[in-house]
Amino acid sequence: QVQLVESGGGLVQAGGSLRLSCAASGRTFSRYSMSWFRQAPGKEREFVAGITWSGDYTYYSDSVKGRFTISRDVAKNTVYLQMNSLNFEDTAVYYCAAQSSGSLRASSNYNYWGQGTQVTVSS
């Protein structure tokens, strides 16, 4: 069993920045790939960014590439999402998720999810 607790969301002006955190506990965290997803009102949950358990590979959706950075600190059992140059289209509930195998971009491959944290960007 893996437990994920998210924090760092809030209200920010367009062009501003936020850093989301996801603290993991339970099974050995370093062996899990981790990703961030988001869900805006009236839309399906979408992939945002992912990182393999080794940290050798990172993946980003086209809409956030160059603005968001995913990273992990194995010693602290924590994954981060640094979000820069935020715009109104980034407004959503952001979720972190963990898996031990499978495609990082497919939400159906994840068994463990955080509770979500709201990010609201004013226009």
C-alpha cells in the first residue's frame, strides 16, 4: 500500500509560479514511477508530467513543456511539480499518482492517487 499526500496549491495571478509537493509513504518509494495529472471543470483527467523511479527519464504534455518541471527527492520520499508562467488554462485540480510498471501517460495504469490540490490562475 502507498499513501500520497499533496500540498502547495492555491490562487496565483497569470504569469506567476507555484510548486506542488507529493509526499509518499508505505511501500518502497524509490521503485515507483510518479506522475502529475490534472482535471479542469467539465474535462477529463489529463496527463501533465511524469518521472521514472530511477529519475533517468521525464515526460511532459505539450501544453506544459518548457514551463513545468517534475523532480523527485528519494531521501524525502517526495515528488515536486514546479509550475512557471502559469495561465488561466492551467486552472485545475492537480493529482499525483504512483505505479510500478506500465505507460506513464495513461491514468488507468496508476493504482495510487493523492487527494488532489486546487490550482486557480486569475486572468
